[in-house]
Amino acid sequence: MRKGTIKRVSKETEIQISLTIEGRGQYEVSTGIRFFDHMLELLAHHGGFNLRLKAKGDLDVDQHHTVEDVGIVLGQAFEKALGSKRGILRAGYFLIPMDETMGMDLRAGPKPMSMRVSFTDAPIITKSKHSSRLSPERCAPPAGAIKE
């Protein structure tokens, strides 16, 4: 089974994560931000991977560091679990540009990904360093993807 376990300690957060790609959608998530927990739980459930995540952050300051660092650690855990990414194939190609969403492509390298979450006390916008705006060129399927 493909697994990824990461522990990250910074000035603002302490995070432990363990995920199993070939899971059953089981999860134990605790970040101190209940809505964020819920979204991560849904990701694991509908993604069919097991996720154990415990994060402690400086929530007395704001939620930004916790959300940002969990995103970093989640990406690192997937990268570790997927290894060389051999055997991962796309079953199809489609793109639906929507204001609130971007997809995750686990087969390829770093891809744009953004998360916009609003909380009652402070808005949070987290972007990866590889993020970019969706342009018309990016919406087109790769050459040869559509056969007539």
C-alpha cells in the first residue's frame, strides 16, 4: 500500500499527517478549525483514501498558518505516498472552470491549486507557489486529447 507520513513543526504550527492512498475513506482530522476539518474529511471520504491529521496552530492569532501549513503537509504526504507515480493514468480529460474550484492532478508534477475559504472572523486565501490564473490557453485540452 502507498502511504505517506509527515511531521512538521514550525514557529506557528505542529502537524502530524498520515495517509494511505488505497484506503476506505476513513479519517481522523483535528485542526481546531471545524469547517476546515469538515472539508478535509469530505476530501478523504470522497477521495477514498485514509487520512489521519492532527494540527495545532496559533489560532489565537488567526487561522491562516494552520490552513497554509496543513496544505503544505498534505501535498508532501501525497507526494511521498505516490513515489514515482508509475501506473497512474488518466481515465479521461475534462475541465470545468468554476469560480470556487480547481482540480488536483496526482499524475503530473506541481499544478496550480487554490483554496478560498471564508470564516466569520477572517477571510483566508491560500495559494501554492505554483498557482496561476486560469487563462484560455490553460482551458484547452492537450494536443491529441480529442479525437474526431
